[in-house]
Amino acid sequence: MSTELTPTARVILGMLRLGARTGYDIKRAIDGSTRFFWTASYGQIYPELRRLEERGLVKARSDPRGGVKRTSYTLTTSGEEALAEWLTDEESFIFELRDEQLLRFFFGDLMSREQVVANLRAQQRFCEDVLERFGAMEPQARTGFMDDAQLYPYLALRHGIELMAWRRDWCERTANAIEAGELPPPLTG
């Protein structure tokens, strides 16, 4: 069953299991936790919630608040099983990194050295900004986004902090090496 789940369905089922109840709650939880490595937009979340309901993986109920129409969702037994199957499936790992800065760097031979260095320095500043945001999140990260003690979201944040620190340092080392002419020139055909 897990192979039949879309990536958006997987994150939705997980967020529902962690306590999110509405599409808005799911988006808020994603934005406060996984968006740096796995995101979903409202345009993905709401249609996927309807598909999950049609498949019997979630149950929807009307839950208006102060005149605002809203729908709350809970996992069904089938939804719990599908989530558990995906979480423990050792054969469905997918590594997909969408990184525009790395893509620009890949095409560095199409730019001047100065442009490549400028991009690396901009990425270095970006990493510093992200590290500052992650640092501000860290004290609250252990309580989780639904105010329950959660170890693994905190450890995922630590992964992000260490990854961004490594990336910042790599950008600095690489920019310095390019500026100093220490890297070999591109191969010529």
C-alpha cells in the first residue's frame, strides 16, 4: 500500500498522526517543521485529503469554528496501517534533493569565475540566515509543533543545523579556492 501513497499523502498521514486535524493545521505543521526538506502547498494538501478520504485512509467531519467552514480529519485504521507500512518499508527510500543553488553551481562553466564566487558567497549568507532561524527554533523544537514532547523532530532540526553549517563552510572554502586559483581549470575538449 505504501508504494501507492504519493509523497504528499505520506506527509499528510504523518502530520495527522502527530496531531494536526485540518488542512490548515497540516500546512502550519509542515511550515514549522519539515518544509526545509519536505514541503507541501495548500494546493497539494486539500486535493490529497479528498483522495485519502475517497480511499478510506482518512475520515472527514465538518468542524465549523465561529462561522468559518472547516473540516477536521482523522486517520482511519487503514490510514494508520498505510502510514506504518510506509514508515517501516526498507525498500522505498527515495533521495531527491531539489537545490537551485547547487544547480547554478553545476552550470558554473557557463558563468565567469566572479559570478560563481558571488553565487557561492550569496549561498554562504543564505546558510547563515537559515542557521539563525534554526537556532531560534531549537529551544522549542523538543516540544514539537503540537506541544507534545518529540525527540525525532528535534533530531531532524539538528540534522538541518549541521547540514547548513557544513554547507556554509563548503561554500566559503570553495569560493576561497576559486578566488585563489587553487582549483584546476575546467577540462577542455
